[in-house]
Amino acid sequence: MNFTLRQLTYFQALCAHRNFGRAAEACHVSQPALSVQIRALEDVMGGPLVERRARDVVLTPLGRQVLAQADAVLQAAETLARTAREQSSGRRSLVLGVIPTVAPYLLPGTLAQLRAVDLQLAIQVREATTERLLALLQAGELDAAVLALPSGGNGLVEVELFRDRFLLAGSCNRLEQINAHGPGIRPQDLRSEQLMLLEDGHCLTDQALDICGMQRTAPEINMGAGSLATLSRLVAAGFGLTLMPEIAAQAECGGAEGLRVQRFPEPQPYRRIGLVRRDSTDGEGWFEQLAEVVRSVGEGIVSQCRQDSGHAPGAPAEDHET
């Protein structure tokens, strides 16, 4: 004999109300009907789930184990039921992963445009490092992810969305000091003791080190910031210099008083931001539509940054990929 979802529901109610009568009332059944189902569940589980007392019940050790599993089973069943309802009503879902150095700047505009295009779309967002996003994608917990290319993952379809150039960021005094040695400071001209970067695990740190021709083992490099927001405020306060992606520049300059950015001479270093999915996933329609929306938002942000810093959108500029 197998247990049923009804039995688990009745048992869950009994544990919540600690009384057969109140549990039966909550489940809209008679007390004898609820008692029969609890007995049947106990027969399946091989022992009593509750100690029956005059006015209440107390869980047995077996009952505690069954309750924990019942909660998980009923939650999963509700998720399946919701999926079926959404499917029958035409409502679609999307679970999107985004790396932390892109998410705060790209997501607001992207989510707004996606909802404007499809009001029936239910969107969930996961923000995590590239390594974590790839693991979630391979496990089927994400439908797609926005990250820097190449992703390094296997069995993926990758589409480039836009190119995100790197700027040199620091306080006014810091930038004046470094520019005093001559115009056109290049990434390779920076000294390791001048740099502040994100902590290990962020692909932006690896990209910055590669651009500057440095090894992460250099003891002088400060790699302690957990987010671009924290890094920007430390740099704005004069604690060092950093490489700032264009997509974050306007937001961080607005949020960190005293933060200034300047462009590197040509060829300007950049990273490729792309959208990836499993190659086993049917990408017909939704993937192309998602890529177009994210591309539009991302290109709009970086183009505005270039325009504000004296580089009009579309102006010729030679880039150097990291």
C-alpha cells in the first residue's frame, strides 16, 4: 500500500493544529474521516506517528521524520500543480542567471522590457559567479545565463550580446598622480600595489589581471572587495585604482562620491558579455527573443557611457579583447 497526498495533507494539518478535531475542521472533513487517513498512513509507515492524548497530540520520533518529508513532498506537489496551471493558461516561466558585475546594472531594464513584451512571463533571477551559474545551468536549475564569454562550459550554446570596455577608475587625486607621468596610461603601466580588485571567484578579477599582465599571486594586489559597489567606494576614497566595466560606470560614479573614470588609449580592453543555454534545450523563439532584449539594454547602457565620456555611439574605436 502506498501513501497519498491527501494523507500527507491531513497529517501536516494534524501536526500544525495538534488536535484531531481542529485539523479535521481545517481540512473541511469529519474527524472520523481524518482519523482513518492518519491510521492508514501509520500502517504504511510502519508505526505510530503521533502520541494521542486527551486534548492534543505529540509527534513520535517517526512522526518527526515523516513530517519533514511530507513538507518537502507537498511543496514539490504544489510546484508541479502551479506549473500545470501556468502551462494550461499559456503562462511561461524563465529562470535567468546573471553574474554580479552585470546584474545590478542590466537587470532593471531587462526585466522591464521582458514584461512589456510578454505579460504572461514569470521570471526568476539568480545572481552568482560564473562557476556557480554554469553548475546551475548544467543541473537544469537555470534556463539561461548572462556572463562573460567564453564561458568555459561544455555543451553550451553561446551568443555574444555586446562588448563591455574597461575604464580606469580612481579618485581625482589618484588619476592626477598617475597621469602626471605622461598621457595615455595603459593597463600594463599600472603597478600591482596600485590595484584594488574583487575577491577571488569573480571573473572580472581574472580579466583585470590578464589585461594588466599581472599574476594573482602578487602580494601587493588588494583583492578583498565583495562587490563593485564596495570596490567603487574604496577607490573613490583614494585607496587605489581599479578597472571599471562600462556597464557599471555611470551607476557607480553616481553612487560613489569622488569616483572618476578615464578611458585607456586604443586599443581599449573589453570583455564580451553573452547569453548561454544548454545545447540540449530547445531554444526556438524564446532564446533569440531573450538575447535581443538583453542586447538592446546592454548596448544602450554602454553606448550612453561612451557618449558621456566623449565617445559617441558608433564612433570608430579599436578594441582589445581580454
